[in-house]
Amino acid sequence: MSNLLTTSDEILDSARTLIMTGGYNGFSYADIAEVVGIRKASIHHHFPSKVDLVRVLVARYREDAEVAVAGLEQNVQDPLELLKTYAGHWAKCIEDASRPFCVCALLASELPALPPEVAGEVKAFFRFASTWLTSVMERGSKEGALNLSSEPRVEAEAFMASVHGAMLSARAYGTPEVFATILAPTLKRLSATVAQ
């Protein structure tokens, strides 16, 4: 089995990187062609329009997140540890610059200006993340593993907002450690041991 990326994968990876640095309108097919080393016509062969490209990118991003969460759920049962592992994943991505920002969080900031097809995929990602985090909060509350001060869905949205806000602060300050520093009080508050 080959580990080589297909041209389509290289185009998507390039687009993801360009979106993380400049947003939806911050890149063109000419930028991708230069990075990947192909002609713009070749990109149009794979993705007829920028809308098609970014829609597929975001859909794949969500699918990858779904697979990662399923694997995480199989390996970690404790709800607080799930939240810590999720936050730890992002802390590592920010530190090693492999994914210094969630593509969907960045695109969500541009939602009013995004084409409807792309906006729909971004919203689908947030619905998935919210549903998963809500299920973690519900289990944690039921098992006594999490100390919730609001309804599970509200706690899930607050946690997701904290993660994305911490990403933004880490980016603004140019200091990866800021991410973990900001999330530490949230994780501590959610810990059932704090309530005892």
C-alpha cells in the first residue's frame, strides 16, 4: 500500500494550510498551483471551483474528526479524561504547528461571507462537535465524573468556545503555552473532585 498522497490530497492539504494562514479569501488556485507544483487547470480538473474545493475540504475535515472521536471514545472512557485528551490534542497541534488553528473555527469567523455550500459544511462540523461534547458532558454528569454548573449542552458549547478562544489567544500572543493556560481553569472547574 502506498503512502503517497494523491494530487487531490495534496491540493486539499495545501488549501487547508492556506486557509489557516489567510482565511477563505486569502488564497487562490494560483497559490495552490505554486505550492503543489501543478497548473491551475489541473486543480480545476479535481475541483471545478473554489467552493467545491473548500466544501470537500471541510466535509473531509469533519469526517476525519468523526473517526478521531470514535477512536478516542474506544480508548478513553472517563469523561474528564476525554475532555483533557481533546484539549491535549489541540495543545500539541498548536505547539508543533501541525494544526495551529481549527479550520472550521477560522471559517466560522467568516460565515457571513462564505458561499452557502461551504457555510453548510462548517455548520455541520460545529453540530457534530457540539453533539459529541454534549454526550461527554451528559455521561460525565450521570457518572459523577464531571461537575456541571449548567445543562450539558450549554457546558458543551462553553467548552467548545473555550477551546476555540484559547486557540485564538495562542495565535494572537504567538505563544502556544497560552492555550493550556487558558483551558486549565475550565478543566479544573469541570473536575468532579473540585466539587467535593
